[in-house]
Amino acid sequence: MTLSIAAWDADTGQFGAVISSSSISVGSRCLHWRAGVGIALSQNITDPRLGQRMLSLLAGGVSVSDAISATVQSTPYARYRQLALIGNEGKTGLFSGDKVLGCFSSAQGKYCVAAGNLLDNEGVPAAMITSFENSTATFGTRLLDALNAGVEAGGEAGSLHSAGLLIGAEVSWPVAELRIDWDDDPIAKMYAGWAVYEPQIDDYVTRALMPGDAPSYGVPGDL
């Protein structure tokens, strides 16, 4: 029911991921990030605890591959799960159980990893990786373009209804966390939201850290 890609940006050190699904509110369950640690995907009959578990292991000094292995060993239902993880310096890892739904596959590239289930064809994650690696756009746009490339390569076998985008930087909160929880064209809506939010990202960080230096808020009553 899901296609996704996660990545590390070597230029900025940011982690990011995007996801889309036929299920409602996919971003709230499947995307997990921790500052200075990494970003994780936990999908297919989702157990969100597994994403957090992988990140906790990474934070404790375990390697990406060992964090995935330990997480798989920690649950009796690993056969139903699809996991992906990226740590510092873009190290990646993947796991898909043999009971993942429908046509499923995954792919790894330079500083990026993609996975999907109930797909139209097994080539969808590879198409996402190719798009991300070949793009020269900004980090968030590269992620969205990769997701869209997956859709154009066949995407999910059914209709998509929700989408999520998460980007983490040096601060302890996500600098971007956008969600389309139920819509007939969630990726188009995500592009529209990103076009509005991307130019304001740095302003919102400044408002949190140094409000006296923050630009105008652009709301009624703001002088």
C-alpha cells in the first residue's frame, strides 16, 4: 500500500524522506527521524515502534545493518514488515519480510534508499533512486520528484490517498513535516504545500532560536 524514499544530503547533512499510500495518514506512522542520528521507514502493516527502535539502536552506536537486524529479531512479526534506515554519512540498509503485501521491492543508491509494497511492478523503487541521484534540485524537491518518478514508473497498484514529507536538520525538531492525510491527488497537494513552505524554512528556525531577529510574520496585526 506504500512507496517511499529516504535520503541523506551530503551538502547540508540533512536527512529526509517522502512517502505516499492508499492508506490514510501514512506520514504519521511510517516516517521516523532523530537529530544527529538518522531517518527510518517502517511500513507495510505498519508497526511505528520499529522505526523508533532502529533509531535508538543507531543512537547507541550500533551500525545501520546491525540496527536493522536487531530490530527484525526483536519482533515476532518481522515477516510482515518492510524497513529502511539511513545513518550518518548516508549509510543505508533495508529489510522486507516474505509476507509483505502484493508486489514488493526495494533499492539502494548513493545516500538513498527506496521501498514499496502492493506495487504495480518491481521496478518502482529503482526508478525513484535513479530520479533522486540524477536531480540537481533542492533536497526536498529532489525527494518529491523521486516519489513522483515512482508513480510514473507504475506506483502503487491502487489509488494513492495520503502523502508525507519529513526533513531533519541540526535543530532537534523537523524543519519540514508536511502531510496530506486524505486526498485524491496527494502528491500534487504536497508539491503545492512545499512550494509555499520551502522559502520560509529558515525563517521558522530563526523565529525559534532568535525571535528578535525574525522577519515579519506576515499576519494581521504584525508591525
